Amino acid sequence: MKKIKLVFLVLAVFTQWAVAVEPVAKYEPKRNLTVVFYNVENLFDIINNQGVRDGEFTPAGENKWTTERYLKKLNDIAKVLSSVNKNELPEIIGLCEIENRTVLNDLLKTESLKKGKYEVAHFESPDYRGIDCALLYRPDEFRLISKRPVRVSFPDDPEYSTRDILYVKGKTLNNEEFHIFVNHWPSRIGGLEETEKKRVAVAGILKSKTDSVLQQNPEANILIMGDMNDEPSNKSLSAVLGAKNPETGIAPLVNVMFPQHVEKNGSYNYRGNWNMLDNIIVSDDMLDGKGFRCIDRKGYVFHEPWMEYKAENGTVSPNRTYGGPNYYGGVSDHFPVYVKFSR
């Protein structure tokens, strides 16, 4: 009898061990796609370039922007981007607040990102500070077809200059065509209501471009990302662009950051309040259609303790690089947002 009980005990222990070590589903890189957007907060080189108001970001400028500080910021940004997906580097990365192609090239030489062999889509914009939008993509997973800037202007304020919208068309490894728009809309400086009309105007420009794409192909894969300086429920995004909540609305465009916004999460912290200023919007076919589909039907904000600043009262915010001319040594005043697709 003792021998029989011993056998059952051994079998029970073995069964529990076998269940405990049962392998999880294997991650298949070719069937997954990670898209990240990141406002990197004034990524300037240290050179005073003619025609650009970048004098403060030089060693002799107000911010005392040195080679050491520049290299630290590059490596910090690279660490963030390479940490979003623990399995592989993101296939597609949208950036804003980058000065020029030089800083992009330097970023891609960092130890954390160089193995991705990223290629770049970028144009110099007419922004008075010289900051642009850009797209980084891994050519082993995404093949560029075309790229161009979408000019943004305001008939009622022709002297106002801002960032272009970057439009990129390409195909994924499984031959799906993507239409990507990278944005950085006018800021809220001067007041939310006072500046809203400019963001509404940019939303109208973007809407006309996405409508044109959908008219040619109602099932087109549209991917919009950017720092809109508006939240998903604001007029520019919800009403003008028509990007709805994937959990409640049926529309040609859905804002996958809407659920996070409803839960009062955000990518930017203003005076203790979280704002979802960084948005990722997709065409509805990318939720439930064939090919790449949005995992969980929503996007996420990425942050780790080493990216955060914790105040004495316990509140957490992105650890920024500068506050005015004061150097804090953080990565950015925004957290990146991301979405994962699978097929």
C-alpha cells in the first residue's frame, strides 16, 4: 500500500511540474508588428545651423547643450524605443521634435538601435524652430513605396509656420499596403480654446488626405500617429477627423488611444493632470479585417521607472530633459505610445 501511495505522489508532483513549465505560445516575429510614436522633446544637435532658431541648443547657448548631454539623450531615447517590445525592435517608429537628418542618423548609430538597420523618411519642415516629424522603419519588415510632406498653412494667419504632416506609403513583408501619416499639430501655448482652431484646421487637412485614400480603396490600411496637442475626445480628432473610440463607435477611423483616455491615462502630464496628447489612429479594417489586426483593439502608453520623475507628493510624470533652461537630464516630457498588430 505504501508503494502505491508513493507512486501516486510522484505522479502528482510530476503532473504539477509539467503544467508549471508548459511553454507559452512562441512569438513569431514575421507575424507581429509593433508601431511606436514618440515626442522626444527637442532632439537638437549641438551645431548652430543657419536659418533655424536653435542657438539655445548649443554649448554656448542658454541651455548649455553639450556633446555629453546630446549623446546621453540619444542613448536614452534608443533605450526607450528598444524596450517597448521585449522580443524585437519595433518595425515602425514615428518621431516628432527632431531637428534634422543628422540627429536621426546619430540616433540610429546607438548600440540599442543599430542592429535594426533602420531607414528614414524625413523632410525639413517650415517650422520656425526647425523641428520636424520623421518615420523610422526596418526594411526587412517594411518596404518604402513613396513619401512626401503634406503642407500645413492657415489662410487666416499666413505668417504662422508649423510642422508638415509626413505621409509615407509602403508595404509590409506579407505585401499589405500601409498609408502612414506622422503628425505634430500646433501647441496649446496661448490657451486651449484660443489655439483650438489651428488644430481643427490641421485635422481638416488630414481628413481630406485620408478620405482620398479611402475613396481609392475603402479597405486601405491607414495608420495615423502623432502629438496632436489634443486628446481623443477633443473636436479636432473626434468631430473633424472622425476618429472614434474602438470600444463604442463604428467609423472609418478609430483612435486606439481612446480607451486609455477614458481610463484617465495619458502620455503627457500638465500640472498634475494626465493628457492623452499622443494619438494612434487606424482605419477600422485594421481592427477586425484580414492581415495585420490590432491586438486588444487598443494602444498603450509605455513607461518604466527609469523614464519617470516622482515628486515629493508621490505623483509621477515623464522625466523631461529641460524645464526652461534648467537641465534635468531626463529622456522626454512625453511618454511614447504604441500599438501591436498580429496576423
